[in-house]
Amino acid sequence: MLSNLRNKMWEKKISIKKIAEKIGICPSTLSEKINGETKIWLEESMKIKREFFPDENFEELFEISEPNKGG
């Protein structure tokens, strides 16, 4: 799961739909990538950083975290 990316999207009020349109994929596909269900391509992550988060650290923004398991 890309928790840092999701948090930054929330902070800046940037929707999955807006990012997906900009990088040329379906919003549901981007959601799967953010949730860790499918891999995000380097080219996609570079476009996201360049277009929406130019001041963020790439490694931190796309750091993979384990999903919350609760309990």
C-alpha cells in the first residue's frame, strides 16, 4: 500500500480520478496500485510526482507499507 501517497493526496485534495486522467489510466486501476493490489510502474510514479508532488521526496512518497491488519 502506498500510504504516504494516499496521505499527500488527501492533504492536497487531489482525487484518484484527477491523477488517473493525467497519467492515462482508469481510476480503478490507480486505486488498485495505491492499495498494493497491483504494481505501479516507474514511469507512472514519476509522472505522478512530477505533476502533483514536485516538492516531495520520491522514495518517501512511493514507499510501500503494509496494510493495517487491525486487532
